[in-house]
Amino acid sequence: MLAPTVLATLLAGLASAANPQRRFAVLRHYGDGPLMNCRIDPIVQPGGPSQHVHTFFGANNIGFNTTGEDLKKSTCTTALPKADLSAYWFPRLYFKDPTTNKLEPVPFFYMNVYYFFDATNDDIKAFPLGLSLVSGNAMLRSAPAKTGAANLDPSRGSVSPAQITCPRGNFSPASWPPNSDGSMAGIGDPNNQGSGIGFPFQDCDGYASPMRVDVHFPSCYNPAAGLTNFAANSAFPSDAGSGKLDCPKGWIHVPHMFFESYWDTHKLLPRYKDLIGKESPFVFANGDATGFSAHGDFMSGWDEKALQQIIDNCDAGHEGIHKCPGLIGGVNDESGRCHASCPVSEDIDGPLDKLPGSNPLAGWKYGGGNAPVNPPSPPANPPVNPPAAAPPASSSSAPVSPPKPPTPSSVQATTLVPIIKEIPSPSSSPSSPAAPPPQPTSPPPAATRKVTTVYDTVTVWQTKTVYNDGTTPTASPSSQKEISGYKYAGCYRDDRARVLAGEKLPSLGRVSTTSCVNYCSSKGFVVAGTEYGGECFCGDSLREVEKIAEGECAKMCEGDNNEICGGDWALSLWTKGGVEPAAAAGKVQVLVDLEDVLYNTGKRRDREGKEGGKIGWDIQAL
């Protein structure tokens, strides 16, 4: 163990640098499900019921007009770090039964929020209390682009802040119809068989990973626009060269968030198996039957000192923010749970004849273009005052430990801007838009003019960020014959304990297959593996050997779009001479790395691995 003074010096040195390379940590949630499902949106439609139902995670003091100060008064949060009293929400997903035509919620699986601390010349700062961000376009019912690839750079075509990921055991037939133009089906990502825009037409049956909705958030905050002006207060950073991303002058660089929400669509397969390959039975709560309108909202309730400490010192990766060194505030008990009471009294679970808020189904076979927003429908029995935040409860059942998701590609955020548009008439003054009335059942009198709240789409971007160049890889792993004497051995299953752990995640910058293999070779390892498009692992043998379908290793390498670097819990393995990777046996190698002790199986290596503070030796297995 390092002396405290030495460790403190190392951490201080890390904090003083702007951020030389990207780090990240995943925010994980605990409990028996979401905080609540409710038809409110205190950012876009404060003051009463919102247009559609959202699924909420985070702090429980949430209501019609929530502010950052309100969140700080919460009695619990679903987030594992106690210092995070933020609110995270996104549209609920519904299933339309093809036999009964009734609507019901899709069972929710879990949510992750990636916190990326991108390489930058800026100082990355904590979210200010109450910062409100929206990403995605809730009005879309038609394809936002001609390709399903994630894209942040507007010079390459239409931008898209969201994708839908459909993990599968194999990708034949394709999840999205080939050559789709988006008019009657979604569009697959040409660079990743598992992702696209719009709902897939196949069953998402991937290993511990059903259908997932992915949304990126911008990481440049404009203080001149203000905390709550979600339409103009944020943008993505620009490419500053050397792999670094900088914000405009005068803006504040904040963490880059990435929402992942998993929905257990596979559980419903027996009820829609006849639709496979033909159409999707799923619809967002806003009535979108295409999936193009995926979006998310965030309001910060973080303890700023605690978040800044995480930004400056943490690179916990998929282990989670709650594993960050020196975490301020502690960690919530994973056996507990946190819930809130919805202030809108209505049936949102069904089975339902229509969606809450009376949102009509639109898109693809239902017709209709991008949707204007009508005033929200009132609930059947709205309470006079919203209930107080519910206290946390205990639970004897621990939550399911979610699998690690793939490293995402970045896309540009698009937000929704509320605009009051008046339809001119001969006389009278417009009514106030603060509390929109229900839609009238008959036309307004000729002597009045009607005021309608609609939502226009504004693409919020100032500069560009490119995580990949949007091109299709020209080489599969097997088509690369040999790299430094190593040959491709296949796609193999990984897990949280790591099946290949002689050296994990060496600092290589943007990882490619070539850079990873060359690094592992230089360190004397006989096996090299890449994963999630940007992770490298080295070793001599596998803790467990499970070869899986090649389709699960389909992520482009961050460092070379012409190479493939594994996938979702899937390793693209290269071995010296092309031999089949073997299971480890007989010896246990112990590595001491700063505060961590890692046990990895492997054959004897008579060397001292000094890089990264590691010292290796062998002990006899018990």
C-alpha cells in the first residue's frame, strides 16, 4: 500500500492537469425499479401534468415545479452515491398487444448513466445546482437522418442525439430492414449491427441485455443563458486536436452524460412473435410508434464539492462512481429502495385503450408527421397539492447487478424549445400561456384569436465533436491476417471479473486492434483482447473460455474505424501464432496496483511490471 502522502501527491497531480485523456465512471442505481413513473416534466412543462409519462430515477423530492433547491431537500435517491440528489428522466415505453390492441408498460430492466470526463484543455467543473438539460427531440415521428449511424458533426449530415441498441445472439436477419429509408421502418447503423435509429423489428435477446435506449448529453454549459434555459444553455465541445474536446470561451466544461435505459422487451416475445421481421409493437408514451423521438432530461442536485472530487480523481469505469477513491458522502445501502409519489392521479399502467395524456399513436403504419404539442390533457382526479416526498424504505432483496454496457459513440444533442405561436384574428388579446386549457371541442368564436403552445425543434450545437468518422469498417477481425505475429482467434465472452486480466486498460489513447496487440506483445503477453470499441486487455490465458457468435464483436475501434474492437461484454481475441486461447490453471498471479490487489490466473512470468505501479509475482495455487 502506498503511503498516504504519496497517494495524495499522485491524486493532486491528476487534479491539477486539465484532463489529458478521457476517463469515465458509471452512475449506478439501486432498489427494486425506478423512482416513479409519472406524467410530469418540471423542465419542459412545469406547472402541471406534462404531455406524456416519464420514467424517473434519482432524488425523490420531485414534482410539477421542482428546482435544484427542492432536490437537495429529498429524503432519498436511487443513485448509489449519497451526494447525488439529481433527477434523471425519459419517456416510458409501452407495448401494444397485437391481439387485444390494448396498451401496457414494457417491464423496465435498469438504467445506467455514464459520466465521461473527456480529454480536454479545459478544466472540467461540477454541474451547478439546478442545471437543467434536455437532449433528444420528443416531436420526431419521421427519420431524423438517412443513416442509422450516430453522428455529432452536422457537416456529415443530419445530427442525432439518440440511438436504440438491440443486443442479439446473432444478427441474421438484420435488426432493422436492409435499405430502409425510415419511412416505414427504422434504419440500422452501418458501423454497428446492434444499433440504429427507430425501433428494431427483431427480438433483442442479447446476454443479460434487452432493448436499450441511448441518449447523449452536451457537456458545455453557457452561464450567460442560465440554469433553466434548456434550449440555449448547452452545446457539445469542439475538436481541439490531439483527441481533445474544448468548450467555447466563457462556457463551462461539465461532465458528458450518456443515458442508457434498458427495457425487457424480450419478456413479451410470446405475445408478438408473429410480428417479428414485419413491424414493432412498441411505442413511447408520447405516441411515437417509430422510436425516433428518444430523449432524456436531467436536473442537477449534486453536492458540487463531491462531484468535483469525482471529476478530479476518479476513473472507476464500469465498476461505478460509488467505487471512486475518496468518495464524499458515502454510498447508499444497496438492499434498500427509494420511491416517490406521483402528483398526477390517473391510470398509467392499464391495460389502456389510449396512452395517458390522450397522445395518438403516430408514425409508420399509423401515419402522421412530426407532432406538434397540444396542451396536456388534465388527469381524471388531479390532487390539490402534490404529495410530499416519500421517505426511503428498506428491502430484503438486493437489486440485480447490471452488466456493463458498451462504449458509446457520441452524437449531437437536440433540444425542444417552447414557442408561443398566435393565430391572428380580428380582435381580442391572447390569453396567457402559463396554464394552457384543455383542447376545445368546437372551434373558437370568430372574434377571438386562439393561442396554441407548440414545440419547435432547435439543434443545440456550437462546435463539433467526432468520435468516429461515420465510415463503414473495411476490415473484419478475421480479415486482418496477422499483427506482430498474432492472429485473430475469435469472439469470446467477458464478465465483470474479467476473463483476461494480465493487464487491464493500459493507457493507449484511442485504442485500435493494432495498438492493443503491439502493446501486449511488448509486455510479453501471448493473448490480446479488445472490447467495447476502446478497451484493451492483455494476458496469457483466460479465466473462463466461452466462444460466442462473431456478431457480438462488432464495435469499430475508436483508434481505427477499419478495425473491430469487440462488443458488449465481448472480447475480440488475438493470440500469438493464432493458437486457441486456453483456460488458466495451476498458478495464481498476484498484482499490486496502488490500493488494489488483483488475482489473475496465468503461467509463470519472471519479471517485474513496473509500469503503472504494478509488481508481479507468482504464488502456488491453493
